[in-house]
Amino acid sequence: MISFYLHNSGSIYIRYYHHSTPNAIKVSTKIKIDSDKWDKNKQKAKSSKLTYKGKQINAEIKRHENAFEKAVQFYEQHRGFSQGNVRRKYLEYLSPGLIHLSTREKQDFLKYFNSLVEKYKATGQDIHKEYSTTLNHLKECFKGRELLFDDIDSAFYKEYNEYLQGIGLAKNTISKHWKHIKAVMNDAYMLKHHKNDDFKHFKRQREDSDTIFLTINKIERIYNLKLSGNIEIVRDYFIIGCYTGLRFSDWDKVKNENIKDGHFEILTDKTGERSIIPIHPKVKAILKKYQGVLPKKLSQQKTNEKLKAIGLMSKINDEVTRRITKGITPVTTTTKKYKLISTHTARRSFATNLILNGVSTRLAMKMTGHRSLVTFEKYVRIDNLLASSELEKLSFFK
């Protein structure tokens, strides 16, 4: 019998007992929910409207249940019951793009990569665009050559890395392509499609890209713009990002129903962590304007396009000098700041402005969801900020 329960981590788990095994099979659905919104007796969310990562939780529970039932039936009818086999088959049924691959195709790295892209596209995940770009580069680099999972080794790493450097991609962009490749390899590895773990040793080289943040004064300028239509919605979402520190994927979770005792409590999409954030007056005003529920947000690409226009209208014209590596060549560029504004600027601005206004690093990390102090300090460049603020106090600079 299949049942669902809420783990201490906030994840919903499947539990299944079979007469041939002494212990229950337990598998995480990777769906998260607050404990006060979970109905233990009915084994589902209390409200059918509750969502996680943009999907209705109860509908997803049913989808996982159906996939698990099909996996059990398959192995009872074919090869006999096995806990490991049931788990793997269950995961395959959850990924329709993968279950139609032949045995030979499941050894083909590029075909498997493509099946994941199609799965992400079918489920409406914007990440499919990034993975598709990586896949196109792979096809261009290897020009129709067959790539099996066993071919993804140190020689592959060297050849593909040299190709990416040769076409002049920035070091951080190259790092992102390796992130996608390692994720695809790991996905197939976990599903037992291959035993090649060389990918675990592939290094992702990154560099500080001097990502910008906006001061409170500049955020005020954006807030006070007279706008209408989609560009107004983009501006309002951006202001919410600046005063909550949430990632773009979580912006539309800011709604009245997530307010408790004067602060937001939100389970974040990326990490599943619970963020607890005080409600800023400007966020309150925006929610009031939309009667507690924000309108549908635009795609991240369109949002980024409109944010640059908003920055231009706000006269955020400071010149920003950046030094990045393209290919193997260091390149220094000077750009108007408004051209660099993106959805991520909101989160970085929130974290940086907290520190500049005297909030402790520990408390700031609690609100942003950062677990590592080292990562957080790089994120907001704390050393640079503190050095600058302390130097300004010296009489030499008066």
C-alpha cells in the first residue's frame, strides 16, 4: 500500500510496504510544504490551491503515486520485485522524455541530454533554454561524433573546454556549461545508465564578475517612476526583490497568505529552505495595490529586458568598469550601470544594503538563505564594503 508522509525536512515522502521485503521503501518526492498546511490524515495539502515550484501540490502527489504504482506493477509482471529497481522505474515514469529511449540510446550522452531538455521544456521549466544552449555547443564542438557516457572523460573535458575558450566565452559562462554537463551526467548516473564517475572531477573555474548592486537611493528612484502596463508589473516585482532578497523564481510567492506575524514565511524553490523576511512598507504598498495577490510575472528574459529600460528611465548612468576573462584573454570593459541591471540585481542589492545598514552577517544570511559565510562574503563583497565605509570616516577623506 502506498502512503505519503511529511518528513522533518519539510519534504513529502512516499512510503510503500511489500510482502517480499521486511522494511518499507521510502522515497522523497522532492515536494516541500509547510507542516501547518499538510493534512496528515488525508495525506495531502489542506488546500488544493497550494503550489510548489509553480505546480499544484495535490496534483503532483497524485502523479507521483501513479508513477510508483506503475513501477511496482512493472517489476511484479516482469523481473520480480526489487526495491532498487522499483525506485529507478518510478523515476523513469516521472520523466516521460526518458522512458522511450532504447537501451542503446540510453548509452548515448547527447540523446540523453536532449531528452532532459525536452522534459524541462514540456514541464515549462525556463532552465531548458540554458541546457539547450549547452547541448548546441556540444553538437557544434563534436560535429556529429557519437558520444557515449563512457566517453565523458578527461580527454572530453580538455577538448570541450578548449572549444568554449576558443569561441571567446566568458569564464563564468563556461563554468555554467560545465554545471549543466555534470548535472546531466549525474542524473544518468543516479538512474544507473552508466558507471562513469569521471565527471565528478571536472573543475568549474569561476571569477568575480563585479556584479552590481543598487543603493537605497537608486531603488527609490525606480520605485517612484510613473509607469503602467507590463513595465509597471516588472518594476513592482523588482522592488519586491530588492526588499525581500528572494530569487526571481520566488517573487510571485509574496502574497497576503504567506504573511505571519508581520513577516513573510516562504519555502524557496531552489533550496527548499524556509525564508523568514520582515515586510518592508514598500512591499506592503505594492501588495495593497494588487489586493494581496500579485499579477502574473513575465519571463525572466523579458523581465531583464524591461529592467534595463527602467534603469535608463531612472537615470542610473554610473559607469561600471569590469574585468572578465573571455576565452583565455582578460578583457576590461566600461558600461553604463543600467545596462547591467537584471533580476539578480535585486537579491544582491537586498543583501548588500542590509550589511551597509548595520544588519549582522548572521541575520542577513538567515534572510537570504545563504548557508556558507565564505559564499555570502563573496556575494556582497563584505571586505570591500567595510574597508570603504571605514576609510570614509578618516579625516583625510573629509
